[in-house]
Amino acid sequence: MIDHAHDLESVRVATERLLLAVGKLDNASVTEPSRLPGWTRGHVLAHLARNADALVNVLEGRPMYPSGEARDADIERDAPRGLDVQLADLRESAARFQAAGQAPADWSRTVELRNGVTDSASRVPFRRWVEVELHHVDLGIGYELEDLSAEFTEREIAFLTDRFAGQPDVPPTRVTDGTRAWSTGRKPGAQGPEVTVTGSPAELLGWLAGRRAGSALASAGGPLPALPPL
């Protein structure tokens, strides 16, 4: 069972950690490249703020974004802003998301996200938690995948392996940290042998989330699978 109230609190804590870290930057640092190709840190911060508002739209029954083009244009518009403006926007948009999450609602209802993707409303806080945590890492300011909580890392690995399950271009794959295991890719059988990918939770998450190439992972039964972009 998904505990949306627990995840809302986790979002709040992660956001406070992010705000504290970003508050130590300066205007020049915001304009420097992030770890995401083509994006400065300002792009990442702008995306985080606009994503909070987009998920408010989802919770309140509106389209997540007017269009993909409008989403991208908003990020480009907001990326060059100074640190104080970025921080204020992050803080205020986060507060709007928390308020929307605390309003009485049917958390079992189905909501629509981008590109026709649907999910339970109860998973929206976890999706926001993912945005805050992974993009904090993407800023390249000292917060790494190894700093993420064990609960978050395990849940995101489970979420991503489920997302890639059934993908025809991904061979049958067993993902394991030596203690726990997840299955993803095509179903094993006539379509080819199963590949087993082993590594630390942080390295597995980095590979699945497109943050690391997987060079620290061991692959048995075949080469490390290439994963579709998220």
C-alpha cells in the first residue's frame, strides 16, 4: 500500500534539504552547467519549481502542462533568474504542492500525467519525491546517489524496473544488490537468456535512472542492457 501522507512528509524533508543546499550557492553558480546535458543549474531549479506546480494541476484535475512546448519554454524562461528568485520560487511552489497534497481527496482515484501516462493519485507524492531527490543530485553540489535513503533507493529501483518491464528492446534482466532482486525487460524464455545485473543500490539506481553508465555494475549472461531514456 502507498502511504501518500508519509511520502508528502518525505517530500517536505527532501525539499528543505535541497533549499538549504541551494541557499549556499551564489548567482554565478546557478549559471554553471548541471550534470544534465544542456542544462545549467538554473534549468534544474526552474524545472523543479514548475514541476511542483504541474503536479498541483494533476492533483486538482487539470492537465499537467498546457503542452510539451509550454513546459520547455517555461524552463528556458526561468533558468536565468538569480539565486534569490530561484529560491523563492522553489519554496513557494513547494508550499503550493504541500497544500494541494493535504487537501481532502480520494487518493485511490486515477490521475493523468504527461503524454497520457496515468497513475494512482496516491503515487503523486512519491513522484515528486523522486523529482526533488534525483534533481538535487543532478545539481552537482555535493549530494550524491549514495546519500539517498535506503527506503527511497529501494522504492525507486522497484519503480524503474517495473517501468522497463515488458520493454521489447531490453533483454530479460534480473537486477540485484546481492540481497534483493527485481525483474525487468522482456519476459525470459524463447526470446533470449536472462541477464543478471549486480551492484550496490546506488549504482543500480544510477544506471536505471540514467545518471550513471553502469561501469561499476557486474553483468552475467550477456552485456549490460541498454535502457530506453526516461
